[in-house]
Amino acid sequence: MAPTLHLVRHAQAVHNLTRANHSMLDPPLTPLGEEQCRDLCTKFPYHSSINLVITSPLRRTIQTSLLAFEPGISRGIECIALPEVQETSDLPCDTGSNLSVIKEDFKAKPVNFTLVPDDWDSKQGKWAANTNAIEARCREARKWLKERDEEAIGVVTHGGLLHYLTGDWTGAGKFQGKGKEPLLCRIKKKLFPFAYGTRYIGTGWENVEFRSYRFVDGDDENASMKETQQSRQRRGNKDKPLTKEEKVQLRETAAKTWEEQGYEKFSKV
């Protein structure tokens, strides 16, 4: 049976404080971010069932993984760095450190970097910041995760990447602040909330938010996943899940907005 995935967005990092910090390469967590990890560690209800932790190889996600899943790490479960779940854009803040640097920085920590190639931080080819490349590596990551034998896996990654990984694009054009009415995306005759506020955030996931997913039976080619009912209830989502067509159209709206904001290149499905 395929594992249950508990997906987590990293805690607050330095680049989350201001857009000016987007020029920083691979920024670390802030002190508040470290506190957010400890709080998640205390509140996370599934530590006993987690058999594996997967992390994006960026600094902030590794730090989040080690702090938030400390009970499992302490009892010896493996923490594997998976480059396919790195963040989507090629901004410096979303670009990882050289492999030799990140291995040296975490050499005293139980993180397995054997799946990380030397070119993982190149943002070219497989790792490019365009939607086709991102979709392909997310599909590869889902297939790899689906084949794992563990009962439950914690996956710590990034706000933008999580929309691609899950196929849920609600909130992907999120802004933060006051002074604007919600921007609504029209799909056929329905209106979906797409962006709010004044400062662009670009994800519907809050720092250290976690949601739980199971793989859809019979979809071996795409290894698609669906959020559990318990997870939806936990975060107060009572809306009817979007149809496949609605997801595609919302995804195109989000990706075009990300391109306008300078995060990635849009490729229409």
C-alpha cells in the first residue's frame, strides 16, 4: 500500500521578511522560523507513524525538517534530501547552495545527500524554472514517493512547489496585507479566490502549514494525490474539491501570475 504523505511548507526564512532579501542565496530560517518549527513539532499528531522524512536540499527546508520532525530523527528514521522537491523559481533565494557547501554545513546532522547530483542548483535542464520542467520533476517525485514501503512520510518543501506537487492551485496567487478586495479567477461560471491583499506571497500555504495526502488508486502514470478528508477538516476547508478542468485553469492563472512576478516561465499544458 502506498504511503500517506504529510506535506509541510518550510518555516519562515530570511527572504520571507522582505522582497529585498530575495537576492540572498539559499537563506536560512529566522529565529521566528526556528520557533515555528518547535511549535509544529509539539502540535504535529503523527510523529509515531512517520517512518521517513524527505526534505528539499535548500537550507531552510533542511532546518525545518530537523527541528519539526525531531522525535523521529532522534529515534533514527532517515532524512533524505530530494532535489526534485526544491523550490520552483531561479531567484537567488530559491536556488540551493553548491552540494559540497550544503553537505559541509550539515555534516554533523543525519541528512542523506546521496540523491543530490552536483548540478542540482544549476536551474537548467531538469532543474529549470519553467512549468514543463517543474511538472516533470514533481511527477518523478510523486512516483518515487508512491513506490516507498513506509507507512507515512513527512515531506518538507516549498510553497510554490507544493501547488505543483499536489495539483491543488487554490491560493497560489496569494497576496498579503490590507487595502484590496479579493481577486477572483473565473472558471466557466464559477469564481475562485485567487489573490488577496497588497504584498505578493505566491502560495496558498502558510509557513509550517502541513496537509496530509494519499495517492489516487489506478493512476500509476501521474501518481496523483488527494488531500485526506481529515486534513481538509483540520484546516477548515469545506469547499467541494475542484474538478480536473478547474484545476488546470487555476494552474494556468497561477503560473501566468508567477511569470509576471518574475518567478518562472509559464508553459501551457
